[in-house]
Amino acid sequence: MNARVTMQELDAGMPAGLFTPALAKAEERLPFTIRVASSEHQLHKAINVRHTAYGRHVPALGEMLRQAEAKDSEPGCVVLVAESKLDGGALGTMRIQTNHNHPLAIEDSVALPDSLAGCSLAEATRLGVAVGRVGRLVKTMLFKAFYMYCMDQGIEWIVIGARTPLDRMYEGLLFTDVFPGQGFFPLKHAGDLPHRILALEIDSADARWREARHPMYDLYVNTHHPDIEIRGTGIGIGYGVQHAAVAMEVAA
């Protein structure tokens, strides 16, 4: 499977026919790289994408995101940036926070249930991508990088807040409601806009996707993308991220 086919199929929604033995343990190159921002220059690129993306959908919040935020360099946080191989331009970004050092940002707005107490958690925020088909592919691969990062860091649960319609993407990835039947919650770090709180257990994700014959399974689990590198140290972070094991180089 090449990047051209991936973008065409993503344009129509979830890629079809990815659950095929022929793709198992394949290697695929992307037209961009995804790395942890490890310099002020890379962070500035990520901030520009973030500001522009939020400006399209939530202009008031976009205006607040013109500059770096404290969490961009806080211990336990990393900023991912997708950069075009053609011209080096930034195509997407996501910030990952674990609760290894501080409670998640989402916990400033909602008290997570007892079932998640004492667990190693990670939250993705400030997701922003370029417009068009390439942006949809970048968004898909940023989630793969997030999943890889969680596997590498020993995270037990991903917890995210998602606005409509992005919540349906996570639901499609078999995330479940943290607060079933309770709808949406305003999140302080997202301009008090209503978000649905969803979670995914890392240890069971592989088996659940495989059992469901999920259309993203081979892309996330059986395909190695050398252009995704999660071992960077981030901006101001005092510890690095080790290489994922070969058996786990593939995930979302």
C-alpha cells in the first residue's frame, strides 16, 4: 500500500480492505515525517499549524494559540509535528500529555471515575492538520504515533475529549464513553467548549481491533512506518523516549 492509495481511500472515510494478510508486517513510506518537536524551530512550526487549524473551526480559541503554551515544555508532555518531505512545511501537530508528572489537562474540568484512579494515562490535545486529503492522512498517522508513544511509555489508558464530529472518529476506533449517557462536558483548556470524554485501554486495543476485523488494524499494527519516530526528547523534557520494540513499531 502506498501513500497515494492511502490518501484516496481516506478521502472516502476509513480505508477499505486494510485487513489483509498480504500487508502483514509490511513497511510503508509516507510523504511526510512525524517526530517529537525537539527544537524551538520545530515547535514554532507546530504552533503555526495549531493556530491555523483552530482558527478555521474555533476562531476565538485559535487566537489564543498564536504562541507556545506552558504545557508545550512541561515535563510529561511532548509535541508531535508532521513535516512534508517535499519542502519541510508543517502538515500537522498533536500534543501528548501523560500523568507521570501532573494530572491530565482534562482533569481540570472533570473528575475521572475511580476505575481510572492509579492508572497510567495519556491525553492528546491541540490536534491540528492541514486542509485537504493530505490532512486526513496526517491525522490518521498522528493517531498511530500517539498509540506508539503510549505503548512505548507503558500507558494503560488513553483519555481524550473530542468535539463533534471528531468524537465519531474515536468511536470508530473503538473508544468508549468514560461517562456513558452523560453527554458532553465543557473543557477549560478547550475554551469551555463541550467535549465528549472517551477512553481506550491500550493493552486490549490490539485484540479488540483484530477481533472486530477493524479496517485500520493492518495500518496500525502490522505496518511499519519508519517515517514515524517517537524517541525525541521534546522541548525542555528531561528524559527521552526509547525506540519502540520491533514487535510494536506499528500502531497509530
